[in-house]
Amino acid sequence: MGNGHVHRYIGGKVPQKYFSEDLWPSAQESLQKLSIDESRGYELFKMFCKIDTDYSASLDVDECMAYFGGKRTRFTERIFDTLEVEEEKEGLDFVQFAFTMWNFCTLNTAGIARYVYEIFDIDHAGYIERGEIGAIYRMLYDAEEHDTKMVTNFPLDSEGGVTKDKFIKYLKSKKALIAPAIEYQSRMRKHLGGLIMWEQLTGYRKRNFAVYDQKSRTLDEAFIAIINSPDPNKKEKPITATEKVIIEQNRLKEAADAAHEQLLQFERIRANEKRKAQSGQEDRAMSLAWMSVEAKKHSFRDLEFTTSNIMERKEARDEIYVVLDRAIEITNQYWIEKYRKQDFQAFGTEEDRDARVQDYMNTEDGGKDFERVKLICILEATAERLRTLHAGNLKGNDDIQQVSSQIAYLEKGNLNIEGALKAQRKYAKKIDMVGIDEKARDAFIEHVIDKYSKEMEKDRAGAIEEKERDFKRKEFAIATEFGSRNTKWETVLDTVYDRMVTINVETLRRLDKTACVCEICDKTIEQNDVDCFECKAPRSVKNKHLYKPLGAL
């Protein structure tokens, strides 16, 4: 239970052997050019393995977000999706991951401002407008509306736009707009090698590759140029005249190819943005939350808990329950929002609602239902008039009682309206009919909405109950493997005798065999007993299943 094993990677090799034999030989030249030597490369690979929870040797956006944490936005997703090509890909392999992290984490404030700008400068014109400044804010802050004051104060030109250079210059000193991007870069640096390492690499990039960053139209093009550039750590041999001619020929060919590729890339970007806009996953936050639960469970299993770090096991289990509660909360929020949208879809806009009501009214039952509601409105107006007319008059009270009884009868949904029609003919006057059609229609719309809402609530009740049962099943599975929420008993390895023992973290009482714990008072019970000796509570079916008797399968 959570006491680990030697983790093996692709081909059954341990990570260090897989890295040194399979990855480093082919990646060495490119990574060393970025000042990532074998030692630093292996540290990055260990982080890569930790993020790769499905052992696929590639990382998708969900795995990266689960590891780095923080708020998931369209911007943070793009960081791990920058190497996407026109064909669907399984995710980032280790080298692509290292490239992506290096290219983003070595940016200074001006570089982050440029990174954000180029997301919206799709045609590389070097000019964006006010609306795109607002869109940048909404993307970075994951907001429905932008901060009007922040956008208004932006130094736009007379045409309401800003060039790339002025955008970057302004944000170097006033960072509020790109603060979320700066903060997320800091989070990534902390989780992947530490701030000091990335500050060193940022300086290395500035010293050796600034010319590529300055002359390239985009950071993506700059990075490609950096990868294809000479290694600054190696001394270059003098270039011969023949080599210069070949280099120039290759440069001209690459320029022609790049121009053609640019046209194709522009179309791909447009199509990709359209696809992403149409395929937003409403349940993404919920999926990520449950993925976090699985990640916590997986991390627990990879750790070895002994008698010397018993409290760490308790803390690790508590973390599982924290993310479980968060996942349940996010799931409930998701379904509340989904039900709200379903309610809207059921009635739509005011025009859709009126059309639905009219369709129901045109049916036989709907027509009778409308007549019933209309009759209620007439009798209510009649009753109100009679109360005013016969205040204090006993005979008048009898009349009011007759009308009210018919209203109550109709409000129960009865479609037999003969008695109510007689009351209308006897007591109603023309004044009671004034505006009655409009009042009846409004009342009928409210009645239909209430009717459909109750039907939907009834349909949802079973789904809600099943969801609650599923939450209990998930928590029970966690309790079965790792222990219940409030238990004080921890099963750990006694390294002296090389066997598992169960210890109470408060009393330090030790049991050398698997203990059965009472779910009421957390005291131990003999596994074959049916009651708790301490609190006399009978063992539940759940408890008996959780702590099976010795020898049971």
C-alpha cells in the first residue's frame, strides 16, 4: 500500500538508462547548444517522467496542466501546444518538451510581451487594434469582459492601434496586462529546475542568441534559427569561399521555401483557431480535477513510507482527500451550469419560449389547460372585486367562498371546468374580463415553464442520486487503498524487520498485523468480531468489506 517499486520506462529500462542510451545520443547536439548538458538534461527528463502519468513517452496539455497547476486558460494551454502541426499529434516528446520549456522560460519581460503580442498578430503585420488588446486581457485573465480602464489607458495611436515595438516598450514598465503570463512563467520555472537555473539560461540566451530574437519576425522563427545556428560553445572553423557560396545558395532556397510555407502556415493557423474555438471542452476543468486525484494517488503509490516518516504518509493521504473534495466541488459546479444551460435550451429566448408555449396550446390537452388557466384568472379578478364590494357583508362572503373554492379546484390541475364556468356566469362581470387575455397568457407561460421545470427536475433526480453514489464509491476506493479520511492508523514499512506494521500516529501504539479500525470511534477491532469492543457499534457491511477477516480473499 503506497510503498513503491523501481519505476521503469520505455523498453523496461529505468529512466536514467533510457535517457543515457536512447535519448541523449540523438538530442545531445541540440540541447547542448541551449546550454542543457547531460546532467541538466537528465534532471529535465526526470520531471518529464513525473508529468507523463500515462507512460506514453509524450505529454499532452492535460498532463502538463495537472503537473504545473495554476489557472487553466486559453493562454496557459497554448504554451504546451505551440509545436502543434497540421496533423493530429499524440503530444510533446521529451526533446519537443525541452524545446518548448526553454523557448518560453528563457523569455524576459519584453520577451513575454512579444510572445503575447504575436498570438494576436496572426498576419505578422506588427500592428494590432484596441479590440485585440481587450482580447489579450480576456485570454490572460480568463475573463468574460476586459478591464476597460486598462485598455483605455493603453497608448494607442490615432487609429486606435499599437505597433509591436511600442506594445513591448510600454509593458516593460507597466506589466499589469501580462502579469498572469509572467506569474505562470515563474510557476513553471519553480516546478522545472528552479528560478536560478532559468535566470542563468535567460542570460545565456541574451548573450548568444539575441541577434536571432531581434532579426526574426516571430519568436517561433527565432527559435528555429537558434536551433539551426552554430553552437556558441564550440569554436568555429574558418569558412572557405566554396562553403560561403553553398551557404548563400541554401539561404536563398530556404527563403523561397519559407515564403511558400508562410502562406500555408497562415491558412493552417486560421483553420486551427477556428477548430479550437468550436471544440472548447465544457467539462475540461472537471476532467482535470479528477485527473489530479489520480495523479495524487499515483504519487502516493510511488512513495515508500517507513516508521521514520509516518506523518508524511498521513499528509500525503490528506492531500488526496483535498483534491477529491475539490474534484467533487468542480463536478457539482459543472452539472449546475449544465442544468442551467439545459433549462435555457429548453425555453431558449423569449421568442423560443413563446413558440413552445404556443405549440403546447395548440394540442388538445394544451388547449384545455389554457382554458383552465384563463378561467382561474377570471375568477381571481371576480373574487377580488367581490371582496372590495362586499367588505363585511356575510352574503358577500358566501359568494367569495363559492368563487374561491372553484379557483382551488382548478389550481389542482383539474380539467373538468363545468362548475367553474357556472361560477363565472353567476358572479363574473364585464369589468372582470378587462385585459384577461394578456393576463391569462402570462399566467399560462409561467404555468408551462413550471410544468416543464418540474418534469426536468424529476428526470434529473435519478442522475443526481447516481452521481452522489459515484462520489461515495470513489471515496470508498481511496479509503480501501490508502485509509479513511480521519483515521489515525498508518500502515508503513518497518525497515529493521522488513515487514509492514500499523501505527497509531497519536498514541504510537503499534500492531504487527493488519488492523481492523472502527469507523465510529477509530479504535481497533479484531477482524473476526462483528461489534466494536470500545463503542459497541456493530460493524457495517462497508467496514466488513474494507477490513476483510484474515485469510479472506
